[in-house]
Amino acid sequence: MLCNTKIKWSVLEQRARLLGADYLATGHYARTVRDPSRNCTQLLRGVDQKRDQSYFLWGVESGSLARTIFPLGDLCKDEVREIARDLGLRNAERPESREICFVPDNDYGRFLKEKGGVTVKPGAITDPEGRTVGKHDGVAFYTIGQRKGLGAHGKPSYVTGIDPQNNVVRIGADELLYRREFTVGDLNWISINPPASRIPASVKIRYRHRAVPAEIIPDDEQVRICFAEPQRAITPGQSAVFYDGDIVLGGGRIKQVRA
């Protein structure tokens, strides 16, 4: 998310202006359409639903989207590869990669320690009753819903909570991961004005999560999201993106998950 907002649509957009370019083109599978009623540019899902990357673009301002071209938005991946073959591009058969480009080995723990300045500080792993049942290697290396690396506890256990202030990782059964309500801040409304009252939408809480029905309820500078059905592993710090069909209404960062 930060790469898109801080680099692609900040540094690169500024560079494009200095070069006298009218537009910035990007390879995201997403689309835009002009909304004359609001005099703004709306963001839409890419035609290829399996490759759609609109989720990653919630932080881009509508004005920047108006100066952006998405040449892959109306194409499917197979069509893009075929065009690349016809043009003789050397990466036409390049294998798929879903990892962060600057962490090619997918070892995020190593990257955080070597490049992110993260100090490893072991701490306690606790069960739902607050009893210490193990030790962790540092809260930065764990995420909500994680099962790997927690040790044996007699039954399947997952990370259900992370407390950075007290350096504690909480674990429990899978059913403890399901919640219906959470708050979202750092909002960016793309295709609509900030709602004054509750509105229906479909909401995604991570890239591979299917957008599901919810209500968006304004709450001062934040919004409260209430899912129609409980969802698994709603994680503070990750992004929540709001959809109306193919239209990206906006998005923000998950702040607090309600018990």
C-alpha cells in the first residue's frame, strides 16, 4: 500500500510532470471511469477477477487516478502473455510471483531484522486464560491467524491477538478468530463523498479475502464496519477496502477489532 501511495503515485507522478508527461501508466489489473456527476475519477476492479489489484490502490487520490492509465485493466493474464509473446518480450514466460518485490525469498523475518531495524525481543505466548504457554521470537514476526511457529499445545492453536506494548502473543482455537465488527481509520474516499450515514457495501480485509456484505457506519474521523457474518482473522494494521459491485468506494487501515 505504501509503495503505491508514496512511490508510484508520489515520486513517479512528480517525475512524470517534470518530464512533461500527461499521464502515468502502470501494470495493475484495475480500471478507472470518469464520474461526471461528481467531476471525479472512480476506481474499478480489473476485468480479470483472479488478478484484480484494486485492493492495493485504495490510498491513491482520485486526482492522481485521473492522470493514470491502466492498460491491463480490461485484459486477462493469458491475453497479456499472448501480447507479450507477439511483441517478443523476454518476460512473456516469466513465472508468477505473488511476493513483495524487495523480499524475493519471502523471508520477512530476515528482512525486518536486516533492513527494518527491528530488534528481536522474545516474550510470552499466552492462552485465552492469560497463562504463559510458550515463548515467541518477537511480536513483529507474528500475525493474526498464524499457526506455524507456535509450538505444540496439544491441539491446533492460532495467533488470536498481539500486544506490542506488553510484548505478548496470544493464541487460541480457530473459532476465537471470528469477529463481526472493527473500526477503520486513515480513510481515503475515491468514488464517493464521505458518507454521512450508514451505507451498505462489500468489504475486503486482505487481498485474498472475498469481499462480503457489510455496513459502513460513520464514527467521527473513522468508520465502523459491521459484517453480516463473522469473518476470520480481522487484523489491525491491514487494509479494509469498500466496494459497490466493481466500484471501489474507498478504504483505510484497520484500527481496532471489537470483541
